Amino acid sequence: MTTIEEARRRDEADPLHDYRERFHLPKGVIYLDGNSLGALPLATRDRLKEVVDEEWGHGLIRSWNDANWIDLPSRVGAKIAPLIGAQAHEVLACDSTSVNLFKLIAAALKMQSGRKVILSEPGNFPTDLYMIQGLQQQGLAEQRLAAPDEIEAALGEDVALLLLTHTHYRTGRKHDMARLTAAAHEAGALALWDLSHSCGAMPVHLNECDADFAVGCGYKYLNGGPGAPAFLYAAEKHHIDAEQPLTGWLGHKQPFAFEDDYTPAAGVERMLAGTPPILGLSALEVGVDLVAEMGIERLYAKSQALSEFLRECLSARGVELDLVSPDDPSERGSQLSFRHPEAYAISQALIARGVIGDYREPEILRLGFAPAYLRFEDMAETARHLAEILESREYERAEFNERAAVT
């Protein structure tokens, strides 16, 4: 049986196969970049039309009450909560991942009197490190970096917070959240997890792992649209002590009392700041509902199967690439990353053929697997295109070596 025949056999048996029809996917495109921007759910168009034409257009300002716009951060957050192993009242959909990181890092530092060190790893996603560095420039924090296998040893008595990305954006390597959170607590530190490359693609167990705080992205596997609102998690046990620095009016105990002095809300709502983006949250809610309907366990099982099948197809075609992702699919997220000195040009040659992945420095070809809408046949075809590009050295063409602003 050929790889394409085997792919079609697997597609016929796939319990998630029909969900592909609920996304807009351009004809002739194999989309392997859902780990950067998820595809458009068809229902999002109708929902946004309803929000624009009816709720905004007809309802006008009345929709803050009549359409419950004011509750969207809590409502969408409560829907995200089961996807990350949290309680509904511990999660809010709001702001960007960067802003939420700043709020939670600052809150954690204030809770850790006498400690200023924030421990992370070199090569963590830039915004995570940049937020630490911004607070360091203000004299509020001190950054310390440790290699993955040295993190526990670096958890000294001066560490206030351990900040790690659960699934590494470049390699797809997963950290052991339970073990590292326990190690942080043993050292007297708090733990903040970035779930941007995990949520919507694999099971996450924040409560079970006793995580203190978490943030995550709404526009990757949750399919919330470009620039979609992010989310944050604060464990219930911290709702009284966690004081975030962006004391905007919607984080107030009674925002419509319009008092001069700030009094924080009692629960996770104290992590709100400004007016919520209604269009963005409405689109995100559609994506979250769709992921919840498909089920995280089924999505993760298919993701692992897709990535392993692509490796089988590459091997069958004699393609040998340097895999920088963990070899064991249980130790990585929903992606495969390969190192090649011409990775950027290869990624551009693939895109020209309709196979859309992306490139990450240094020399990383990154292919993401959004199991909601990818087929096993897509894996077989990706392997064929990649084999042909490498064999013909198609990537040497000048147009594939011109760097774009976004890679």
C-alpha cells in the first residue's frame, strides 16, 4: 500500500474528519501554520455579522446589558478553563499574552516580598523574556536563565517566580509542569506557565499540577483570529493576595460606581483592566466552542498520529532532516521542527507550492499540526513536496531567499 493510499484509509477512519468542513480552507492549500494563526471557523463569519449588524448596529450601547457584552471576558474564560484543567472562575479572556504576562509577573513579585529573581530558560519565547527584562529595567526584577536540565538546581532562595513556556515554540519540547511546579514551590517560588503553544492542542492540567498562574494565546489552536484576545489564569488561592499593577476601571470592585479610589474586585476579575474588545472576544468564543466540541483528548491523539505519519512518509521518500523536536511524540507539542541551513528558503519553496508552514531562527523549518482540519493525506502530500524541493534544490531560487518582514 502506498503512503497516499494509507493516508486515505486513515482519513476515512478519523473520528474528527468531518470537522474539516467547518473551517474555511483555501483550495489547494495544506495549512501547517495553525500553531501561529489558526484557520477561520465558518461559524465565525455569521457570529461577527450578528455582533456587528444586530448587537452593535441595532442594539448600540444597550448591548452591554442586552447582549451581555460586559460578561464576555468571564464567559469566554470559563469556556477555556476546562481546556486547561482550571475552574471556571479562575480564567479570564482579556488583553494580549504580553500584557497578561506583565500583570501576572508583577503580581507574583509583589506577593514574594524580599525576592526579585525570575527564573526562565534561554530561548524562551521572546515576549516572556522581554517582559522580565522590562521589569528588571525598572529595578523590580532580576532575570536568571537556566538550561532545561538545570532549572531545578537554579531554584535558589532568592527566586520569586519560575516562568516557563509549557510547549517550546521553536522545538515543540514539553516541560514537565507538575514536577517543575512542585520544585518551584519547594524552593518557595511561584510558577507561571505560558500555554500559548499548548492550549487547544493538548491536555493541560493546571489545577492538578498546582500551578499558580498561566497565560495563553487565543489566535493559535483556539482559532480566535489574528490578534485575538489572550487569556490568563490565577489559581483561586491567590485571588486575595494577587494585586496586578494595571488598575484599570473594569478591575474595580464596582466599576460603574465611578469612585475616585481603586478597590480591586474580589476574584479573578481584578485582573481585568480596560474595556474588553467585543468583536475579538466574540470571534474567540466561536473557536473555543469548536475546540471544546471536538475534545482535547481526541485532538491530541490525532495530532500525535499526524506528526508520526508525516515522519513515516518522509522516511518512505528517503528524506533525512535533522529533527530538533523530541523523538517521542508524548514529549512534544503539536508540531515538528527540523534544522537545515536553508530552512528559510525551503519554507518559502513549500509555501509557493501551497504547503504553508513557517521558519524560526536559527535555521528551523517548523510544521504545525492543527488536527481540527488537517488530513493524513495532507501529510503524504507534504512529504512529496518536501522531497521534490530537496532533491531538485528548488529552494536555491532567488525569490525563495528574499527575507520577508514576517517569517
